[in-house]
Amino acid sequence: MVRLGSRKKGFLLPGGRYWYTAGWNWRAVLAFVTGGLLAVGGTYSQPGKGPFPADGLIPFLQPLADYGWAVGLGVALTLYTVLMAPAMRGRTRS
């Protein structure tokens, strides 16, 4: 285990450095779900040849299907960074 020293105070305390709403970082969950949706949303199969609809799971995302994982990763990373910025401004480093 890593030595925590004074940072120990931030663990599990409401309002501490590692405290999130009911134990969930909703900003991270939102970024993860959004990235995942973009990564697989355009996935499609040829008619009659696979498990996905021919127009894609979400038709307007079909053009992203070939590189959806990169789009999903980039959007998730950017969204997480943007959503976490205001939350991190109010916290101090211990």
C-alpha cells in the first residue's frame, strides 16, 4: 500500500478529494457512456449477414463505424476533462 500521510484525510470523507456522489463519479460515468455510445453506435452489418442492422445501431453514426473506437475514446477523454475541470478547481492538493 502506498504511504498516504496527510492525504489519508481525503479518503471516504464527504467533500474529500476522493468523495463522489454516493461513491460514483457521475462525470466519469457520463463520459464513459457517451464514448461507448459513439464507439459502437454506428456499427452495422451487411443485410442478412450479421447481428447489427444494415443502417447501424444509430443510423446517423454509421459513417463513424470504421474508426468509432478512436472517436469514442477522444470524445470520452475530452468530455471527462471538461466535466472534471470545475470540480478540480475547488480542491487542493495534499
